[in-house]
Amino acid sequence: MAALPRPALAGFGDALRARARAWWQARHPRTDTLLLTQRNVYILPTRAGWAFALTLLALLVASINYQLSLGYLLTFLLAGSGVVSLHVTHNTLRALTLHLRTPAAVFAGDAAIVECVLTSSSPRARYGVGLRLASADKARRWSWVDVPAGGQATARLSFTATHRGRLALPDVVLETRFPLGLFRAWSEWRPAASVLVYPQPERPAAPLPAARSSGSGKEAARRSEGGEIEGIRSYRRGDPLKLVVWKKAARALETGGELVSRDTSSATHQALWLEWAAAGAHGPEQRLSRLAAWVLACERAGIDWGLRLPGRELVPAQGEAHQRAGLEALALYA
């Protein structure tokens, strides 16, 4: 019979792997809360376990050949210990409940935190439970926890958010070799949640665009001419030079501080618009990065700012909720 060509063999292997992966995913649906049972906890001997089994076989053969009663006793005593270890290792994971806490939004290039809460309703403690992300290096990135009897333990894992948008969380692998290391029990958890990744802010950030008066022309002119001084604040780009506190300018330059301006009733009616067209003639990702840096700069300076994107607009305001809304609009911009 003629051998199959290499492309046909490669296609058959890909189809087989795809079917196996589909079966695995159907057995482990995405969920943010998972109960470990006999259906989703697997166990196999470790290298030490296989060596232990070979040692038992050698002891058994020697005991049979030389009719050693104590050899039989030692062999079956060790075999019983191995069987008990098998059940203890499997039961360390079985009946654990896993819950995922909502991940916080991060900037592209930063570490996203996956926080897993392990809960045990059993009257006995669970020792030596390890968690890692399926995409991480197996030799590192393990987080080991002990779950107290009837209590909870938290494991924190991290991965680098490579690009903006809403990223699906990677799969989580759980493992234990407690108590003797002869067996490895493991399971795989596929969280359903995702993490929101903001654009990476431009560094160093470009200067902010000039602020605009939010009042009418006559009213703005009257306020700028006769506004009463209400205090001082951080210098904002576009402030008139007559409002700068020059007595403190020299000290600010020496100490690396910021310039300050006199705060008048006219200044409280200035609003800054962060517009797509004003972010330069770069590509979309570079514009989003610059706008993200401007949003952070405005919040640090306490400036009312608005955001204009193609098909989306946020009215001028400030505060943590307004900052989150602006960064989310930048993260999900398509």
C-alpha cells in the first residue's frame, strides 16, 4: 500500500488535534466559578512515582525468589502507602471551589492581575496547591497556596497585556503533588471574564492643546477683564501670562516644581477638548496613545476636559469616573 504524502499526514494530524481540543473545551466550558469534581480532576504518576513502582516490583521479585517474609511485609506496606497517597493527592483538589475576582483595567504593556479565590467546605485543610497561567513558563510563575479547613485562600497570577482592547483571560492550571510527590493531580480552568486594556500612554507626553472658554464671547471677555482672584492653582497651558505667579516661578524652576497661576472666576469656565484631529498625523494607535497621555495629564492638573473621537464624544468634566470613561472609549475604539 502506498504511503500517504506528507501534506495529507500533516492535515490529518491537525484535524486530530482540533477534534481533541474541541473535546477538551466542551469538557471545560468557560466560567468564572468552577467546582472541581471527579470529572475535571486528573491524576497520573510522577517520575518519582514510576521509580517508586519499579522499586516495589523489584522488592516483590526479590521476596518471591528468596522467600523473604519481611520482604513481603515491606513491599505491601510501601504499596499501601502509595495507594493512600493516590487518594490523598486526588482529594486535595476535589471539591475545591474556584472563583475569579473581576480583573482591574490596565494599560498596554503593564501586568494584568488574575486573582483566584479557592474555597474549601471540607473539614480538612488542603496543602500544596499550585496555580499558574497555561501560557506561562512551566518552570516558573507558580503561585502556591494552602487552603484552610472550611476557609479560603487567594492566589494572584499575572501576565503582560500586550495590546489595547478587551482581552480574554488565559487558562489557569491547578496542580498538587501532596503528600509524597508520587502522583500529580491537575485540572484546567477556563475563566469567562476579560480584562480591559487601555492604550499605552505616550512617553514623554506631547504638550496639551490650548483650553477653550465654555461661556459666550461677551461673558468670557467680561470675566477675563474683571474676574476676581479666588486663589492659586497649577499652571494650565493657555493661561494668560498676567495670571502666572512670577514670584514663585524662580523657586519652581530651582526645585523642579510646577508653575502656578492665580485662579479667577474666568479660569473656572475654561474647558479643554482632546480631539482626534489634534492628536497629530500619526497612525491610529499613536493617536490613541497620545490622547491617553493627555487624559492622565488633565486629571493630574484638575482640568475639565472633553474627548472627541470619530463617532464618540464625552462632554467636558473631570474626576475618576470621567477618566475611566475616557480611557475605556480609547481602549475600545475601532
